Amino acid sequence: WVQERGLHLGTYAMTTFPKRSQIKRYGAQGPWPATGHRNRLRNTGVAQAQFNLATLDRVGLKSDFMWVDVEPYPVAPWTSNRKNNKAVLDGVLRGYRDAGLDVGF
């Protein structure tokens, strides 16, 4: 419907702090060297964005903008360490921007 009318579509994604198993699985993959905990957090953030982008592709939803939702989720709470939290967000933003999307919070 949006495409037929030539309108812009913005998408929305929840962003969470990764669990240890996710950091172990995705921390070494990505644009940052897997040296240091914060780089592994950044790479895990990129993986979150890539998962969301793959989901959009799978269902045929095209967007040039992603709203990044950052809230205290009970199932995946953020830490009290702001630098670690920011590292995850740096990765998420890079993942969307590398795919050509503009982002907002």
C-alpha cells in the first residue's frame, strides 16, 4: 500500500543488551576486531541489526529508515555500565547505516 502510493515507510526495532551466549556466538563476527569486550559487544549489535534487516527482506518490507527502540526490557535488561551499553548501540547503528538506512531513537 505504501509503495503503491510512493510514500516513505519507517520501520521500528527493539534493541537489547546481548546475553552471554549471543556475545560468544556473534562477538568475533563483524567489522570490529574481536579484541576486547566492547568490540565484541559492538559486533553483537551489528548482528542484531543484520537479523532485523534479514527479517524485513524475508517479508518484503522495504524501508529507508529504522527507529531504534532502547528501553529496559525485563527479558534482556541493559547493564548499569553505560560504555558497554553504548558499544551495543554503536554496533546496531553501524549495522543499519551500512545497509543504507537512516536511524533515529
